[in-house]
Amino acid sequence: MSSNYQRTSIIITSNKSFEEWTEVFGDNVITTAILDRLVHHSELFSLTGDSYRMTHRKTFLTA
């Protein structure tokens, strides 16, 4: 990550909100530092609504 910082685009996806990232990293201070660096100069997108994959999963299970 550090070698690509401000030189290329990086896409990170997660199904967890920022508040839930502490569960992943286990420490509030580390999580805050990581998120601070990730969102610096970033565009954030939050997608809501029904999941395309989960919506169509039902048709795969019945086929």
C-alpha cells in the first residue's frame, strides 16, 4: 500500500461499516490510524439496497 500511495488507484470493498472495522483489527487506535490513511484523498461510495447477488441467489437454489 505505501509504495502505491498517491501513484495509482486502489479499490477496497467491505461489507462492514467503519465502526465495525475495530472487530477486524482488534484495536481502536490501530483501526483509526489505518482508516485515516485509507480515506485520505479518497472517494467513498456507500451502496444501499438489495444485493444483486443475494436477490438472484434464490433462483440458483431452486434450479
